[in-house]
Amino acid sequence: MATIRERGLEKFNPLEKVLVYDDFDLGLNGWLDLTPNFVHEDYRSQPSQVDLGSWGPSMLSAAPMRFAASHGSMEGTYSLKLGTRPTARAYELPPADGSMSTVIKRLSRVNHDHRYLQLEAWYSYTPAQDRWGKGEEDIRAFGMWFDIQDDEYRWQPGVRYVNSVNGTKVKRWQLFQLADAVTREEWTGSPDGWEAPGIDAIWCGRRYSDGSADGFQWVPEGEQSLVYNESPDKLNWLYLRLLVDLERREYVEFQSMGRTFDLRGTGATLAPTYDGISGLINPVFFIETDTERSVFLYVDSVVYSTGASPKA
Amino acid sequence: MLTSATTLVERRTVLAGDYGTHPYEAGWAAEALFFVRATEEHPELSIQPQVSPDGIDWLDHGEPVTLPADRALVKVGMSQFGTWIRLHLTGASQERPATVFVHLALKG
């Protein structure tokens, strides 16, 4: 088992210090559903324009299929599966309750001389095979981000693959980055909203019919036809890698399969600090459905690494 | 050492009719124990554990459990369930809704 595990790391390109190597054959490894803070009267969470406790729960999955055998994972049997509920609204509206699924791992900054932070993952995506047809256009978007707070700012660098908008395929990558001059009311739907502009972009901000949104900017030349296959019961495993600079608070590189996007000089959106979370670094994965159909993101394995240099 | 995990498949979900909880894969686990917690006033709920070949079509598995109107918490255990599990809840209506949390404890 130890040999298999070490060899499994060969499909990654980590920085100097591997802090996390999670293979979901070994359990949930500390990844769990992202939920709001249930700290108000009657254990209510802070009000938001969407119910942040409604997202579909994650699970360990052998990727069972309706007409095929269980798919297993890229290596071993189990992956971490995010599954939305079968509910959606038009893209331009705030996300429907339950239309996403999110998982988070809660870490913190350890090596302060480690300026670079990288997350790598092998993953796949598909809809529930609850109707005939290919189903590719029913997956709206997926991706990952880091929730980071240092001593001065909270910031959330990340990537989102816009797969489909209102039934039309888009297949382009975006960065988490705020459009100019977005107000708190535009961001949260309320002048009293608690999310600062730039924070929690997957459910905040205005969205436009071409797939753009207040919280995201298109990656230059970021069109990429990721493998979907030809049926909901066929998975192909894909690779992504996001490298950020904690000192400059900038993106460095994003890699998706064989393409690497040089993002040096692209700043993340900086928001004021929140109480009690300085030093926090939380990687998050998410998927969103485009129609009234559950869609799934399968994460085979994750490596989170840091280093003083952007290369191992 | 066994692996165990708990999750909430429903979190303050409002039932206004028959309802199936979020389909959950538990193939790695040997035992599953659901807890249904109703908050506020609610009608009597009948809770039927179900299994599925594919997470889409569902069959009853074992006997239903009742959550009386004067109780807030009930458990529903399952074994030999294959992979997919959920609860099917009946008894709520538009006139008499229920708000529920559904916890799931897995071990295997």
C-alpha cells in the first residue's frame, strides 16, 4: 500500500513541501461540505440571498452508473463526489438553493518563508443519467479556489470552468477576480449583505448571459474543450493545477491538462480581513448545475504543496 | 480501525409533500443510521428507508418508522443496502409542513 501511495504521487508536480496528499480511497481526509456559520439565534446562519446550507452533500463514491459498471476512481475504487440537487435557475439569477455542491478542507499557513502555494487535482465530471441524451450541456460550471486570509487582507484566488450557460456550451476558464466598482448591494443583493465584494464569488455578484459575472474574469485564450465523453456513465480523469504567490497576492500559473496559462502579474481581489480567521488557507471545490438535474464532480486525489520557489 | 463518517443529507429542508432525501452512496459502509430531526411544529411523519440500483429508481427496504407530532427526533437504521440509500418521508403537506434536518452516520 505504501509503495502504491508513493507511486501515486508521480502523477503530480508538487512544490517543495507536500502538506496534503489526499487519496479518497483512504476516506474523506478532512474534506467536508462547505456550510455557513450556524451561530445566530436558533442556530440560524447569517442571512444571505441564497440558502448556504442547502448545497448537495458530498460523499465517497465508487462512481456507480445506471447502465455501466461502477467506474471506480482514477486510482483505486473511491473518489470524493460532489453532487448538486436537481434544481437550477436561469444563469443570470442568483443560484437556486441546492444547485451547487461544495467541499472544503480547512488549513492554515505554516511556513512563512514559503511564498508559493499550489493545489493539484485529478477529477472528472458528469450529470446523473436520469434522462436520455448526452447531458454535457446540463453542467454549468465547476472549479476550485483558495480562501486565504493573511494579516492584511482576505482574498480568494481560484479558477472556474464555465461549461454551459442556459443550455449552451461555453467551455472556457475564468479566474476569480472582481470586476471594477462592484458595490456591496450588487455583490450580495442587499445593502446589508455580509459578503465583501470579491468574497464567495460562486454565489455572489451579478451574472450575464454570455457566462461572464462580476466575480470572474475570462482567462486570456482560456477556451478549452475538456473531455466529457459521449454519455453520462463514462468518466475521463482530468488534471488541474493552480499556483499562487502569497507574498504578492497574485496568480502565477494555472494548468489544465496540457495547457499552462502564465498569470504572473494578475492580482487577486483583496477584501478587508474578517474577525478570527487570519492565517487561514482553505481550498474549496465546487460544481453547479445548469438545469433541474443533479450533476457530479468526482475528485480522485488532491495534492496541496508550498515552497519558497514556484518550482519544486 | 473502521472508517466512520457523518453528514447531513438535509439541512433545515421544508417538506410540503412527499419527499425523498438526497441520494447518498454508502457502498463503503457496512451500516447506516439516519436521524430525522424535526424543528418547530410538525405533523406525524412516516419515514421509509429505501435502496436503489442507480440513485434514480427507489425501492422500500425494511419497515417504515414513525415520527409522532409530539416528538422531534427519530432514528432509522439500515444494513445490506448495497450502495444507494435515502429516506422517503410522507405526512407533510402545504397546510401542515415540516422542517427537518436529516443526519446520516456511516461506518465500515
